[in-house]
Amino acid sequence: MTADILLSQGAGRDGGTGHWAPGEQVLWRYRGNGSDAVHICRPVTVVRDDPELLAVWMAPGTECVKPVLADGSPIHHEPLETRYLRPRTTCVDRWWGAGVLKLARPDEPWSVWLFWEQGWRFKNWYVNLEEPLRRWSGGVDSEDHFLDIHVTPDRGWQWRDEDEFAQAQAAGLMTAATAERVREAGRRAVDVIGAWGRPFRDGWEHWRPNPAWPVPALPVDWDRPAR
């Protein structure tokens, strides 16, 4: 079977539990803010999937979908004041450099990403504040909340993208109530970091992918409705 067929059928569920089996390929997607349209899509390989945790691996060289300005230029090249006002489209690119391990607990409004340098020297954790993941047959969907937390190997942390978080509110992409909910989620994540709770204490920085896993392909219908 091709990867597209496996994804569309939700094949490989672990013993009929509704969870994916290790090695299965799924999609990790984000909708545009205030939109139902998918604007970020990353094919990933399932590392673990159970009632406690979903862990997936995005391999180096993975073909992904990302948003760009309508003229094709990178979004971060646009001044912050107009970054969320300019028309956008999507393009296909590859994830270069080392891969990323993503960890998400059910119903939690953030996921934790692990980054390495080349040669598997651990670099940092990254707490991505977002809507709790919504599972569907081909993967998981969410909506990014702009604000993030950078966590260093010595357990230090700092807020990231606070300027984008503020600008998104100014541009009308996030209400004051939603922004406060996101900020509260961030404070709870900081409490977990301070207590060195899961997943930080679980040793994921020593994890390595199965070398037999192929790099997942980006399906043609990467933006299909979640079912």
C-alpha cells in the first residue's frame, strides 16, 4: 500500500485501540488562525501513541507545507506591523538540518518539541502553545497560538515570540479572552518546567529514531478535510 492509502484508511491502528502503531506515518497539521484551511502540514512517523502521550518524529529532509506571502516571499521578511495583514499562500519545502521529536499529551494546550544539533548533541526543548490536538484518521490538527517557551538543557527557560503574540492580537487574529487563555496555558507550562515534570524528566533527549524508518512522503491531498 502507498502512504496515501494508509493515511486515508487510518490503517495500522494498534490492536484496534484507535491509536497508531510505532512506525506508522501520519500528518501533523495546523490551520490558519481564524480559518479552517490548513496552512502547515508535516508528515511524521509515530514513535509512541497511547492514552498518555503521542510522540512523533519529523525526519531531516521531510517535504512539508508552510505558509508564505502571496508573492512567495518568506513571512518573517515582512515587517511585524503588517505581517498578519498581507495575503498569504502556501508552498512546499523541505525540513533541513536535524529532525524534530514532537510530544503531546491528550487535551493539553501545548506540545513539546525536542531539537538536536548535527551529531545528536541535544540543543533544547520548545513548548509550542496551541489548541489541543484534534485527532482524525490521517493525523492530528491544531491551531498555533504564537506564544512559545524555549527551554535549555540546564532547565532554564524564556518566553519566545511575545512580539508576534501581541501583534496577532492587534491584527484581530486573537481576542483578548483567547490571549488570556493562552497566557494562562503558558503559565501552567512554566509550572511543569519548574517542577521538571513530564515529558522533560522522561529522558526523551536520549531517544533515537529507528534507522529503518523511511522519510514520510507528503501526500497530494495533504489539505483534505479531517475525518
